[in-house]
Amino acid sequence: MLRLSKSVVGKEEIEAVAKVLQKEYLGMGENVKEFEDLLTDYFDTPSVCVNTGTSAIHLAVQAIGLGPGDEVLVQSLTYVATFQAISATGATSIPCEVYPDSMTIDLEDAKKRITPNTKAIVPVHYGGGPGDLEALYRFAIEHKLRVIEDAAHAFGTLYKGKLIGSFGDICCFSFDGIKNITSGEGGAILTKDEDVLEKIKDARLLGVQKDTDKRYAGQRSWEFDVEYQGWRYHMSNIMAAIGVEQFKKFPFFKQKRQQLAKQYQAAFADFDKVKILDHNYDTAVPHIFTIQVEAEKRDALKEHLKDMGVQTGFHYFPNHMLTKFKIEGLQLPLTEKIHKTLVTLPLHPDLEEEHVATIIKEIKSFLNQS
Ligand SMILES: *Cc1c(COP(=O)(O)O)cnc(C)c1O
């Protein structure tokens, strides 16, 4: 079976975890500091590591002060994690359409949904491509919105020569098992906003004020004050040790993901039964590779590929169609149409060129016959 996605770990991660276990200091300590320092250097921006990408977004939304009554613009076509992270603060996600060429948030549509309660926009860098981020930041400035980038798909992506996460307002990454790099589970927030950084550092440790530096020195606070709602969202040394090894391997992961995505892209570029995104894989580091096919053929194609030993996925079922996130009277005709055409193809660093060639051949022959 060619897997849709998988963790790619080796003896380096195993040895790093074994070292943490031997030290018998498993919680948040020096390994987390080491991983954070690597990220801070790489992005030239302060970073805070947490236990999931979802908690990264939750803490970011909380840190900019949002809660009940506040509205956040976000594309409906994203992982439910984005919506749950926003609603965890009590704020309301306002689902928006996407541009079908990049699957990033449609700003014309978003503009129509702005109210006096709109406080932030959460762009999702779908498949690793950020779309027109300059336009997005112009939109945010014009409408006085904070920006929290859901960059879970885009670790390592460059935008106009700059790393996603190295500029902008607030940027959240995920290091769950199948993302561009993993720390087992995990996530990080990158921002140059000192106030937001301070709030997130405290909030990940149950709101205990200024506990981070103590933890990094192998200590903890016994007498402290708590002013704000906090959560048990810190990263452990075990996770960070995996993250550090994965970060070292990232140049290889990046090259491999980009190479395979380019192979898919080239093969489907002039094949009219498959529509692909217009991401540039010289600069985007793709977490997933999604194609669009005729809705009537989508399930049969997935079934056929499964029979041929190729696992596929589908990103995503629209959030505004979920019971929890439905909004009375809100419809997104494009998203409702597009999601039925989506198929995600295998993409991970252990996949080889010949595997991708086989997958492409199967898709083309199936769609030409059916
Ligand atoms: C993976 C992912 C998240 C959440 O990250 P976790 O680490 O799994 O909690 C958020 N948004 C998107 C688009 C994702 O793909």
C-alpha cells in the first residue's frame, strides 16, 4: 500500500528520545528550549513551542484578546482544528469561500462578511501555498484586523524570498506526526509581538506567570500569581528531542516534497481531466498534494486507486456544513461544490519518483476510460 502520508523517523529520533528517557526529565525543560532556539534562529523571529498546532492557534486567538462576541474570518475549507481552536476562546468563526486556484481565503467574499465584531482573519496556507499574502495583509490593515496565519501545511515555505513565519503578525505551525516536520505531536507560534509572546508563554503553563525560564533551568515556580485563563499546552522534552532531529533532516524532507509535487504538477499540467493548484513548488513546501476531478468520478477514482494499493484522502469537508459550525442562512456555493471534487494524493519523504509515476499513470488511465 502506498500511504497517503506518514511520519518519517529513524535512529536519530530514537536515540534522541532514549537520551531524554535516560535523563529522567521528560517534561518541559532544556530540550524544549533547544528546539525553540533552533526555530527562533531559522525564522529570525521569537518562537513558543506547544503541544499541538491546534493549541498554537487557540493560544494565539486568546492572546490577541478575542472571546465571546468577536468574529474571525476563516476559510471553511480547512481542518476542523482551525475552527475548534477559534471557538475554544468563545469567538465565532465566520466561514468564507476560497479561491479555487490556491484554496486560500477569498478576500472579496470575506469582505462581505465583515461586521463591527470582526477582529481577526485566519488565512490557511493550504497545501503549503500562501496565495497572495500581500493582498491579505493589505486587507487586514484596511479593515483593522489581526492576522493569525494557520501555517500548519507550510513549514519551510518561502513567500517573496522570505520564510512564512519570519514576517507578518502571528504565525502558527503544527508538528503533528505527518506534517513537514514532526515532534510526535506539537506546534509553535512565531511572532515579534512581545505582548502576545508573553501571554502565550504563560498561557501554555496554566497561566503561571513567567514560569518558562524556570522550567528551562530545570526548576519550577512554587509561589506565583495567575491573572488569565491558562492551559496545559506546553511541549515535553520527549517531543522537542524528536523535533530537533527532524529539523536537522528538514533540508532533505523539503527537497523530496518539492520534487514529488513538481512531478505531479508536470504530469497533470496539460491533462484536462485533472485540475491542480497553481502553487509554485520552488518556494512552497507542500504538506499535501490535492487534485480536483469531476465530482461524479471522484469516489470511483478513490476506490480504483485503493484497489491499486494507493491510499488517498480528501482535504476537507467544509466546516460550515458541520453541526457545530453551521450559521443560519450562511451558504458557500463554491466551497460546497469544490469539496466534492477533491482528492489528495500520497506525498511524504519516503515516497519515490517511481511510485508517483505509477499513481499518475493509474489516475490518467482511469479518467480516460471512465
Ligand atoms: C494539522 C493542522 C492543524 C492542527 O495541527 P495539530 O498539530 O494536528 O493540532 C491546523 N490546521 C491545519 C490546516 C492543519 O492541517
